Amino acid sequence: MRHAPSLVLLALTLGMAGCAQQEGEGAAGAAASPPGGRPTLAVAAGRLPDAVAGFTRRDTTWHEQTRAGLGVAMDYDGPARSAVSTVSLYDRGIAAVPNEIDAPALQAEFNAAVNEAVAMAGTRTSQRITESNRTDVAVPGQAPMRCATLQGTYGRQEVQTLVCLGPAAGRFLKVLVTSPARQVRPVDPMPFVVGIAQAARG
């Protein structure tokens, strides 16, 4: 039986997002931001919009309670389920992620994010994916987001995934967007990536 495109995209994005689900961050995470410090995870997550560039927020998954440093992830659906995305805010235990896209910590985390996405595909017999290019996406007045385009197949479905990473108020901001390679109405994920970055940085 052939997979419906929306189910294929959902499986891909959830797989690449990784980690067990745990909802609710608790009272500590909901506390106000410390004066002069970075915002709490709850405050930072609250900046992410319900809708941006045609994408609508669906589910929120808190990883921080069970695995410190892995933060929170939010799933978004593209217009008419033409794409799916997972947006993650986390710090991997770093007290303050630097704001420069070329900082070693950002470069290492970006490479890890791309490698994780490719490796995850390699564990599935029905999925093949490879990296095609990398680019920096400009965010007006802010640090850019560094992105890699991955192309491949899931069963017979040709898909592409955009993996983007950048700094956001002292944390890593990772955005994964997966869509069919061929669409009746192609969706440009870049306005979504830029909109999410602007919102997450406050």
C-alpha cells in the first residue's frame, strides 16, 4: 500500500526530530526570565508563533525534564499539509550558545544536525537521503541561519528536507522542513525559517 504524502512527511520529520516525548516543563521552566540573563526555556518557547508563513503549529514536545539540554520541539504543518516541520530550541548544557553563526559550537552542532538526519535515513530500508548543498539564509538585522538541503526517497516518494540551525537568545534553534520533491503548489520553506528565527530571537 502506498503511503499518503502527509503520513510520509510526518514519519520523516518525527524520526529526524528524535528523542522520547514528554509533555509539560513544570514550574521551574515556567518561571520568569532572570534579570540580564537569557530567557527560560518556557519563555523562549512561548515566543514561537501559532502560525507563520503559511505554517501552523500543531504539537509541542518537552524533552528537558527527561533529558536535560534537549529543550523543546514544536511541530508545524505547511499549507494543505504540503510540508511538515519540527522546530527545536535547546542548549545541550551550554550556559549561553554564542550568537555568531561561525562560532565553533554552532558549526559543530550544525554538522551534527545534518549527520543525524542522514544517519537516521540510513537506518530505514525504505529511505535514502543525501546532502546536496549548504547555504546561509539571511535574517534581516540578525545572525543568519545555516541550512543544508537533503534530497532522497521514502519508498517511492521523492522528498527533500531542509536542515537549518542558528542561535536564538542563548540556545540552538534547529528547523527541519520536509516536503515532497514534486508538488502541485511548491512550498518555499525559507520564509518560514526566517519567520521562526525572528520570533525565537525576540
